[in-house]
Amino acid sequence: MFVFRNHTIERFFPNGTRFSGYDDVSVVPDDEDVYVWFYQVPIGYEGSALSEGVAADLGKFLMTLETISPNKTVIALTMTAFYSLSFTDNDFRLKEAVEKYNAGLRSASLTHRNLKIIDIEEFTQRYPVEELMDWKFYFLSQMGMNPRLSAAFQQWF
């Protein structure tokens, strides 16, 4: 299994899993049978930059998907913002970008039979928001999801 990622997620997958560099789609190994796309909502304060980043992530995914053989399985996890850094009640740019990202994944699955979409909210809704993110781990290792949930995530995945 090869996982494309933009944050630290190694603890969420079994030993032997190979990972891309952070936000790196320049290498798509052809010796894997399963590819996982697990990009998480970027963390920051500026809504415009964050929403542009999410749109760029969808573009990277679509470009990468075209390079993977249709005989290989591609699993893409949807995005969800399970933490909030919104400082206004009327800035919906990030929310709208995430909705477009997820719609883009679903749309791609209509033309790529090897693409399977997994809704990450099926996992995240099991936990209160306070448990999904551990800011200490984020600032130490860019881990966007609480590592204490890694065993539960592996079982769910």
C-alpha cells in the first residue's frame, strides 16, 4: 500500500505501508496494488489561502489518479474540518472548498472504476471534537489527527 498525504499519518496505517513526502505527488510507484489518498484540511488562519490549498489538493489528486493504472485500486478519503479556527461567522470559503473537494472525488469515481471513496466523517463522528485533534502533536510533528485514535482508525479503515 502506498499513501499520499499532506500531514503526518504514519501511525494510522500498518507497518510496511509506504508514504509519499508531505504534499508530494512527484513519485507514484508502480509496484503497488493499492494507493490511498489521505489529504487532510490544511491548518491555518487565512480563509482564502486555505480554500485555495484545498482546491489545489483536488487538482493534485486528479492529476495523480490519471497516472495510476486502472487495474490498481485507489482509495480516497474525503476531507472534513474536525477542528475550527474560524474567527468570523460569515467566512465559509474553507467549508465550501472542502465540499467542492469531496464532490470532485465523488465525480472522479464515476469515470474511474478503480477509485473507491471513503467518507472520513464515518470515523470522525464517533468522537467529540476535542478528541480528534491534539494540538501538541500537531505542533511537534504536523500530525493533523490525534495519534491516540490510530488503533481505532486502523480497525475502522
